[in-house]
Amino acid sequence: MAFSHLFGPVPSRRLGVSLGIDLVPHKVCTLNCVYCECGETTRLTVTRDEYVPFQEVKEELERYLRENPAPDYITFSGSGEPVLNSRIGDVIRLIKGISAVPVAVLTNGTLFNDPTVRREILGADLVMPSLDAASNGAFHRINRPHPRLDVREHIEGLAALRREFPVRCGWRSSCFPVTTTAKRA
Ligand code: SF4
């Protein structure tokens, strides 16, 4: 049976065989980047919500892991900003409870100024945020953000997460790499 919220697994240069989880519908994001491979953001928001029901994700993950070989990574990615899903912390805990597969979060990092959001993703093994701009002018030209976002707060949120996030993977000093390009695995 097909999956609604899982995709792949796909071969990833950085993560090996990566099973994707999409926690938001197309296309819910805090940004509307000019280079986005998913097209225009149709719901530009900073409001977190259970955009995809936790129970559906749980059932699909349990079924996938029961019926298929374990991937190298389970990766939050897809057609928008996964951290907008208010149950992402619960999904990470679920994966950790039913498998030994490491978890990666591909995110634009714009919500990490919120300590609650940072706490929720501390259970992941790898967080890969993107950062394209260091001034609000460039931020607006490249990322076309939600009006409530500010690039200084974006950067401060990334710095706070870097301080709090445990170093425990094999990426050495780049365990928490900040990418400057599109965030796909
Ligand atoms: S943050 Fe990612 S998903 Fe959102 S608009 Fe930019 S490239 Fe697309």
C-alpha cells in the first residue's frame, strides 16, 4: 500500500539511503525562496500546527519499518518546513522508540529562536539548517520570508541551537552543518 507522508527511500550523497518524512502539505513554509524546487509557497506562515496528523505518520512509520529494510537515515524533509509541524518532537521520540535508525532534520532554521522548538528537535541525530543571507535586504530578496521573520533572530536562533545541540554524530565539527544552498538531501 502506498504511503502519504513517507517518500523514498532515496540515495543521498550526505545521508546514504534516506527515508523521507513530509510533515506539512505542499506547500506550507515560513519562506518562499526564489530557488525552491517545490515551487511557490502557497501558505506562508510562522504558525505551528499538526499539519499532518501524528497518528497517520505513526502508522506509516511502523508499517514501513516492519516491512522494509532499515534505511541509513530517516529524514524530515519534503514540500515545506517540517518544524512547522507542532508534533515533530513526538515523531522523533516515536522513531527512537521503535528503531535504531538515526534521524536528520532538514530545515530552513527560521523557527529556532523559539526555545520550545529547539527543545523539540534535540532528540534528532543531525540538524541541517540553511542560511542564505546575513542582512534583511538579502533575506527578503532571496528567501521572501513571512513578515514576522527577521534575519538577526534567524541567526541568533541558529547560534542558540548550536550551543544546545549535543555533538554525537560522525560529522566531526560539522555535526550541525549550516548549508547555504537548497536543503534537500
Ligand atoms: S525553506 Fe525550503 S521549502 Fe521553504 S521555500 Fe525555501 S527552499 Fe522551499
